[in-house]
Amino acid sequence: MIFRILEEQYGQKSKEAKAADQRFMQLALALGRRGLGRTWPNPAVGAVVVKDGVIVGRGWTQAGGRPHAEPEALKRAGEAARGATLYVTLEPCSHFGKSPPCVDAVIASGIARVVSAIEDPNPEVAGQGHAKLRSAGITVDVGLGAAEAARDHAGHFRRVRDKRPHVILKLAVSADDQIGAAGHKPVEITGEAAKTRVHLLRAQCDAILVGIGTVLADNPLLTCRLPGMEARSPVRVVLDRALRIPGTSKLVHSARQTPLWVMTSDFAEAPAAMKLGAAGAQVMRVAPTAKPPGLDLAAVLHALSDKGITRLMVEGGSRVASSFVASRLVDEIWLLRGHEAIGADGIPALDALPLSSITGSSAFKTRASETLGKDILTVYERV
């Protein structure tokens, strides 16, 4: 996809007008990101209504996916929306779903111009929203902020096009590329600043996935534990081919507070599934693999997509991480590198794969890098 501002739309505008458009679109993008991890299965959209250079309305997609961003912003703008400009990070919907089409609300509000970051690939929209706005006499400019919008809506786009979530692999590795000490002994790899960033990423994802090995070794909770953001915890997903997850685990004990989905196979015994169900967990069966014994990751992702998941964070362990990388199912990688070594007897980050299969691969490019205390965060994205 080519992201550019169409010359016929922006070529004649003054520098001041272009700068204003960019500023207001950046605000809309920032507003939309407030909903990441909360709006699934809908995209997290942001919208701003501006009249005579003054912001008169702001909105973003609410928890659960509705109300949508545009009606929220227009409601706040009220009569001031008449003759104003609407900046929105995704093409307004043009079809009836669980709420009326957003384009109808835009047209009824008297908006004179719409600046839309990017077209929605959903076949029920796919340019029809923009066309309906234009047919109503509204000026429509498309493309401003498209690259950022595509990144923000990557989960929605991936689910529409490939029937799977956008997959973000998080790896915390030591200075010598290990993720744990021998025998799964507890070891601190990164500091508090890095851990805070990881919890924020959890809050911005719809679901977080680990393998049964991580559950048995670490007994994790997998929630967001930032102050005031506990309710932003994602759905917890465990890959457990034979349903070995113990009823005493933190995940099972908290299943009624934070959703727990256990992905298993037909080999798993029914009584174990019934016990998990009674504890509040949801058991989902998908196709297994024979070599190595496990679950078909493509089938897992398809099942999660069917449940509405658009952004999936994969957090461990090394075999799960390497399986996702080897299957070419990773779209984005957050690599956190600590400053101390663990030693040759540690647990490799990607099991049998070298870490260079990410860091030195032409399939990924570096998007960003920053220092978090003594640690380094590098974000890679698939080319």
C-alpha cells in the first residue's frame, strides 16, 4: 500500500493550512490510541471536529467498540459542527451493524469537510463511506497520516484481510541473548522502566498468549498492573495441548475476574475441560501438530480472530516464540535487552533459533529504539 497525500488535494494548500491539518490529524491519532486494547473487535478510531481553527469536538471509539469515534466527536461539537472539518483516523463506516452508519451522522451534522487518514479495507466499507460523503457534497481528503493510521489499525486490517490478529512478540533478553536461567530459576533481566512499558503494551493489546511451559514454570498472572489500569488487562490465552494447566494456577484462580482462554486439542480429556469451565475459563479446541507436538498456530490465530481479537501479544516462552517466528506469523517484535549476562547455561531467547533470525533478518526492519533505564527497547516490524 502506498501512503501519500494526493497532489490534487494538498498541492495548492498554504503551508499554514497543511500544518493545521497535520496538527489536528495527529491529535485524532493520539485520541484513537486511547482505545487500543479496549475496542475489539472494532478498530480504535480517533476523531476531531474543528471550526475556524478551534477544536469544538473530540471523540474516540469507546470500550467494547461503540459508540464510534465520529458520533462521539459530533455529539460534543453539537451545532458547531455545521460547516466544520472532521478529522478521522479511519474511513467512516457506511453500513448498518450494531449501530447506524457513521457517514449518516456526519452528513446530518452539517460537516463541510472530512479529512480521513486511510480507507477501511472492510468489504462492507472499502471506499463506500468516502463516496457517500462526497455524494452528499462534503469535501473529502484521504491520506493524511495514513502510515501512522495503518500502524494503529494494523490489528483491524490484519483481521479483515488475513482472518488473524496482528501479532506482537515481546522478548526480554539478557546481554547474552538468554531469557532465563538454567532450571527456570528466577532472574531479573530488565528494570522497572522496561517492566512498566511492558504492562502498558499489555493494556494496549486485546489478548496476551503464553505456552503451558511458561505457566508451569512461572505461574504468571499476565494482567496489567499499572496503577489505575488494572481493568485494562487483556484476555489471557494459554496454549495447552493436553490441558496440563493446574487448577491451582493464578490464571485459573483469576479466570472470573480476567478472561482466560485455554487453547487445546481433541486429545485433551473432557473432565479436565469441564473443571476449567467450572472455574470460569473458556476451553477452545483447535487442530494439533504432530512434530513437534503442539497446536497449529495458524488455527489458533484464526480461532482468536473469530472471537474478535485484533491485537495479540505473545509473551513466552522460548519454544512458543520460536514457533511463531519460524511460522512467519509475527508482525511486530518488542525486544528488550538487559545489561547483564546470564551465562551459557541460560535459556536461549528463541529455543533452537538464533536471535539473529530477527535482528539480522531482511524480513524485519527497525522501527524505533529507546533507552529505558539501563535497558534498551528496540521495536521491529515486518517489511
